[in-house]
Amino acid sequence: MSNEVSLPKPVRFDAHVKGLFSDEQRNCMLVQGGWDLHKLEDVKLWHKRIVAKLSDGSMPEGGPRWPPERIAIIKQWKEDNFQP
């Protein structure tokens, strides 16, 4: 049995990434960072930081740590050239 995660090809922001972030997480980042997790350009601009924070467990603040499969979707989105 393989441990590989089956990801959509290509990963798209509206279809696959945006929905990963809850309204609560979105509101938190709007207040704390001034950027919107439901806007493609904001997530694209902060992609590296978002992935780092998700990977080290510091995001989402006060919430459960994201499983690697969810983080892999966001990483693949970059590999797929940030499809809308």
C-alpha cells in the first residue's frame, strides 16, 4: 500500500485551496495580518509563510494541527503555478 496522497491535477485555488481555510481562520488572519485567506492574491503572496506556519503547527492558532495531506494541497497549488 502506498503512502502517497492523491491530489487533484491541477490544484486550483477556488476548487481546492480556498475551502481549506475556515471563516474563523480567515477572520483571524484579517485581524492579525491584514490579509485574506479567501483571496487568491493574498494566499499566493503569503504562500511560503502559510505553509511554514501550517507545517510547524503555529497555524491555525488555537486550532488542531493540519494533517500533512491538507498541507500537501497548498504545496501542490504552488507547483501547479497558482491556478485560480
